[in-house]
Amino acid sequence: MPIASRKGKPPMSDKIIKNGRVVADARLTVTLAEGEAPADTAVPAGPVLVPLAVWQARRDELLARARSGEVGVWLAAGEDVAALADDLTLLHVIGLHFPKFTDGRSYSAATLLRTRYGYDGELRAIGEVLRDQFNYMTRCGFDALEPRAERYTDAQLEAALASIDDFTQPYQRSVKDPLPLFRRIDRSAGPQVQA
């Protein structure tokens, strides 16, 4: 993920998968340095995702930029999505961080945002976002996938688009398919017997 704290260095890649397409994206992800107070964190101009703590400390200052879609908020794995419940209509973009491949807490957060809270803005997966997970992420409600910049080349991202549709008929229900497979199949015609 492009990190705003890279002093003077441009992001290595500005491509993400959004709504099933590889697109250019200049949104930076602001991080807190160790020991840095959220109220003192520099928030650069342009499209950014700020940590929840920065949003909470500087909400009034960032509000106009959030309403315009320039500022979004990202949550670390395990942070409670309820902390944003009152601001969901203001935020055009929410990022959910995957700190490592085996940490699935952001899947649950995405599902909660889409189902319980009815969030309909852009939901972006950031951090350790791997091709093997793309299908599951979109089924949980993510519509933007932002792997680390050095993870994939543009050609690899284009090739990875196919993995979003790895499973045409998943068994389980999800944000994308609210009914489980046995509820989606029409059984009114009775069993089919091959001759």
C-alpha cells in the first residue's frame, strides 16, 4: 500500500483492482510512526486514507475533505467498526487492513459494514492483500483491492482479475450472494435422471 510517510518517494505502483477492473489510484495511506500522536500526524493534500485514531482526533478538521471523498478512514485488524457508525454517510472510502495472510478479522469487519451498518461506499482491502484471497474479499463486500505496491506487476494484477470469479457457485451465503447454494437452486422440476 502506498504509505504517505515515505518522505519524498513516490509510490511504486498506483494500480488497484476496483469493481473488477485494474485502475490507476493515487490515494495514499497515512500511517502513524511509533510514538506519534494522532493529533500531530501530517495529513497530506490529495486523496488519502487516515488511521481511525487520526480521524477521531481530527474529525472536525478533516470533515470537509471527507465529504468531498478526498479523505477516507482505515481500520486496523481488530478495530471495532462501530467506532465509525455515526460517520458512515460522510465517508466515501473505508479501508480495512490485513496485517498478514492468516489474519481474517477484516473479512468480518467488511461483512459487518455491508450488512449490519448498510455501508454502500467504497470498501478497500489494504495490506497483505493476496491473489488467493481476492474471491473471498469480494464475497465479503470489498469492491477495491489494494495489494502492497511491490507485490504484483501491472500484468500480474490484470491476470489476477480472473481469480475473483474462481468459484462460480459458492456453497456459503455471503454479502455478494445472500442465499446459500441450496436456496439458490430451483428444485421444482424434480431430480434429473440421465439416460
